Amino acid sequence: MPFGEKLDADGHVIDFDKIYQYIIKQAVESTGIRCLRCDEIAESGWIHADMFEQLLEADVAVVDITSLNANVFYELGIRHALVDAVTVLIRKKGTHAPFNIQGLRVIDYDPLDLASVDNAKRQIASFIQNGLRYRVTDSPIHQVLENRVRIETCSNPILKTDYYNFPISDNPKRSICLVTGDIQDIRCADIWVNSENSNMQMARYYGRSISSVIRYLGATKDEAGHVVKDTIADELVEKMGDREFVRPGYIMTTSPGELQETHNVKKIFHAAAIVGAIGEGYRPIQHINRCVTNALTKMEKLETENLHSILFPLMGTGHGKGKLQTNAQLLIEAALSYLETTQKDVIETIYFLTYTQEELDVCRNILVHKQ
């Protein structure tokens, strides 16, 4: 947005500092989010570099198009190119939107009408809350690219194993816990969930997927590390029998093989989280949250086997090419819902594996907003 007093498209003077203080900042902060304008950044340096960083990293961007300012539209274009959501457009009532953005939702305000100002603040806050909750794409660029390519920032793996615990408010003995690092270094869960295809065909040993790692770690190996017995994959094939596929979200259980001794794992749950199509590859199932609900239901049915913790990968976000924010939200909300509604005390901790800084940031943000 512009700073200070500027002319709107009709030549009237508007104090944009007041628009920021009394409409935008109040609306944003009412949702519990810190509101920052680029000129408020205390650090020295090139203000445009700070602005570009904020356009990329901010959970929410609010854009005031009232002045039809070229810089504002330039910044809006950068935001839409880099981030799929949540971008909120506002304007003084009566401002005519240029053709290129006429299809986008814009919130109107009249700075001389108190009722209009209050209504605009409510709409901005509602737009932000719904946008963060449902993460619907509001960038016209990402709407076009959604099924073609994914533009992502580079996110380095987190090598250290750390735990971020979020207890359930009604029952502190139960919690959602984010665990970082490589799954090969994790020894905290009774059950590991394998994000598998609906054909239940495990990946090759030396792939980068969770399926590959579980298959190799669970196999019996000789001193040189060569597989002697493909324990988990063989058991899975035997359980599938003559079936070519299982329904989406189905959970099939196997023993952990060597993982029991090396990683304290008692069961492997194979979740049908992705489905394949000839010529198209694999994609996440439509309701990825069913994998979590079905796994937790099956876990409770095995209550006599002393199973109290379970580790989920962020299913459907890797080779399944799913959207990280959308799928992580579905998975975590399913876990929270189950812990909050189940009457049994079998499940104590639900772990989610966050391998990169991006995954950790997304999941922490979801859980923080749920508390």
C-alpha cells in the first residue's frame, strides 16, 4: 500500500497511514497475527529487499489497490507468483479495479463511514481466518499452474532429531508431536505408518521415499548390508493375495521385521494414501485424512498389544505431488479430532515426521492456530 497522504484514483486525498492503523492493522491483529508494514522493519538495508522477503514469507498479505499505484500492483504480482494464498485485496469504495484483477474478490471500505470501516475489518479478519484454515488458492497464477508444475522455495532437510509437543487441552496426557530429522534416526513410536500406493507395492530399497526406507530397514540383511530376506514386502504381498488394489485410505498391517530390534517399532501400518493412473503416475487420494482416522481406529482395536504411539509421515506431499499446506492441515486436523473425541486412552502420542524446515513451519503454524 502507499505510505502517508496520497491521491486516490479520483484525485481525493487519503491518509493511508490512518487506513493502515485503524482498518488493516486492527483487522489483522484481531486474528492473533502480527501485522507489519515494510516501513516498520527496524533492520537497516534496502527496503525493497525486505519487502520481497515479506511477500514470500508472510502467512498473509493485505493489498490496498485504492490509489491504482504501479508499485502496489507490482508487489501484488510478485505475491501472486510466489504464494498461492492468503492474499487479501481491499480498496476505497468506488475504486474501479483494472481489467486484469476484476475477477478477484476485493473488500470495500469507506473511510468516512464508521459502519463501513467496521464491516471491512470484520471481512478482512474473516478472509484471513478462513484462508489460513482452508488454504484455498487465491492466486490466479497458481490456479493455472496447480495441476501442471509446483513453484516451491528450496527447503533444506533438518538433520537433527527434535520434538515439538502440543498437548490436547482437555487431556494433557495425549498430544500431537512434530518430530524432525531422518526417519532412520527416530525410535519414539510403537507404530510406523508407511505412505503406500493402493496396490500395496513397496518402493525399491534405495529410493528416497518412506516406503523404500521402511522396506530396507525392516529386511534381514547380511554383514555387508545386502538383503537376505525381504520381510515386510513379502508379508505385504502375502496379505494382498489375489487382490490388485485396496480402497483409498485402507490400512494393512504387517510386522516391523528388523525394525523391532533396531528402532523399537512393534507394527507397520501401510496406508493406501496415493493411487495410480496409467500414463499419469501417482496422485494423493481425495480424502487423505481418512488414512489418519483409519490408522487410529485400527490402533485402538489392537489395545491389548500395548501400542500407545504412532508416527505418520506427511502423506501425499512427496512423490504423490500433493500440496503441503492442504494435506498437512487435513492430516493434523484428523489426528486432533480423533484425540479430542475418542473415549479410550489407548493412544497417547501421535507423531508427524517433518523432514524439512518448510514442513516443520507449516505444521507448527497449523497446531499453534488450533490451540
